[in-house]
Amino acid sequence: MQAQIEAILNEIKHFSFDSPETVEQFRLKYLSRKGVIPQMFDAFKQLPPDEKRALGKPINELKRLAEDILNDAKKSSVAANASKEDFTRPLHTLDLGSRHPLTLIRDEIVDIFTRIGFDVSTGPEIEDDWHNFSALNFPEEHPARDMQDTFFVEKNPDFALRTHTSSVQVRVMENQKPPIRTISPGRVFRNEAISARSHCFFHQIEGLYIDKDVSFADMKQTILYFAEQFFGKSKIRMRPSYFPFTEPSAEVDVYWGLKNEVDYRLTKGTGWLEIMGCGMVDPAVLTACGIDPEVYSGFAFGMGIERIALNRFQIPDIRIFSENDNRFLMQFAGL
Ligand code: PHE
């Protein structure tokens, strides 16, 4: 039996695995239940004790070596198989994606307002004159229409790329009865010179609240709630402003503080950061949208998402948002 063990040792050491089938042939021949090695074990059990003592070690070593050879062959055949023959495997391993910073900011703002009962509304990016301007109290030929340098549709100037998401609020008011509590996030377009601070498209979130007895104080409290939740700041101020669709109108600043150099740069040394425009919905707008201003009142507000994201993430240039540069985008992975 000694000689037999050596012969088989020699055989398995030189066994050539030249295809995946030979791996299985090896297993069948040497290690399966009827294979050479298990059969030798059967014979081994019949031997007299002194021969057993002499052969125990070599026969066990043979078995272990055969198992090792089989395992190695299996592994390299799987690898060879995969790289040579599995054409369905993806060419590159897939990187985990990241959310766009503007999406992160939008979702956070949406979340803050949905917690206090606002729903989310959307509308078309190509708008008609009525929803973008006329219903919002922009008079015909009024310079306010130029205030928001509009991209008109060349073949039909009755249509334009919306300049703000206030157009969505008109659609909501036309189709819903008060109470209305909605926020409208979306992309808007203005024909502006492209620079580090402005682009010809950007994103807004506007809010609208209409019910009986809605007052300026309700608006202020709602915006204060937002400032607390989003910026972690508890002081805001309102400065008189003008929008055709609200009266009175205001710009809202949040008190940022002046603790360090970044605060100085961000607030131009004032300690105040401008975050949004707002106002009480003009009665003419309510009437245009079929809501009786004698019964209902409301407020609206609107903010730019890019501006907030630049500030939140300390990004120096608005153009980076639309360049799709992976080195930039991957920094937001996991957020
Ligand atoms: N629509 C305004 C803008 O685009 C923002 C705004 C919305 C202001 C609602 C007041 C009320 O600048």
C-alpha cells in the first residue's frame, strides 16, 4: 500500500487542470465516495495494527493534499471562467452615487414645511403669460416683466420659460379651494449674464398659505420657524420690498452673527443674511385666481435654493452645480 500511496501522490501532484470539466473529473476520480482515496481508506481499515500505524500518517496526508489541490483548482477555475467567459459581468464595478447638493437642500426645506402641514406642488417649466405674469398682477407692458429677464418662446411669445415658481401657485389657487398650504420647488429661468453668482437657470422654493384670517403675523411666525429649523437661528428681520403679487412685501434677513471671518464675508460685515422674499398675497391675485379676497387672505414667500446651498456648503461658484463634475458631486456621498 505504501507504493500505491506514492504512485497516487505523484499522479495528483501532476494532474493537469486544463478546463473547468477537469476539476470535476479530479474530484470524481480521487475524492468521491467511490474514488481512489476513499477506497484506500476502506482497505486501510482491514490492515493489521502495525501496518496501520506505519501508513496512517501518509494516507491522511494524501487525502489532505488531494483536497487542497481540488480547492485551489476550483478557485482558479471560477476566476478564469469569470474573466474569460462571463460577458454579462459589468465592465466596471459600480460606484455608489451621491445626491446632488441642490437636491439635499430642497429635500431639507420640503421636509421642514411638510412637518407643519404644507403639501408639495409642481407645474410646467414652459409657462403661458397668464400663469407667469398676468394672474400675478404684472400689468401688460409693465417694466416689472423686464425685472425678470425672460426667455420667451420665439415662435409664440405668449409662452416663456417660467421666471419663478409663483406660476405654480396660480395653478394651485385656480384648482383648489382654501385652505391652501403648499410649497412649490422647481427650476426657473432668467436671461442673465452667467457669472460665479448668477446663472440663466436656477432653483426656487416658493410657499403659499391661504385661509380665512391669515395675517402678517402668521407669515412672520412661519418664516421664523423655518429659520430656526433650517439655519438654527432664532432672529429674523423684515425689510420693506416690492413684488407685483404681494402687498405689503418684504425681504427677510436672518441674524447670522459675526463670530468669525466667514460670518463677515457671508453677511458683508452686517451680521444679517438675506434669505427670501415674501408678502401678503395681493387681493388682485386672489381675484384673478377665483378666490374671494373679502373672505380669504394669505401670504407667499420664495427663496433661491442655489444661494442657500452656496452658503451651507461654502461653495464659491454657482456654475459648479451644473457642471456634473464627479469630483465635486462625490463629496456629497452619504449626506
Ligand atoms: N417670486 C419671487 C421671485 O422670484 C419671490 C417671491 C415669492 C416673493 C413669493 C414674494 C412672495 O423673486
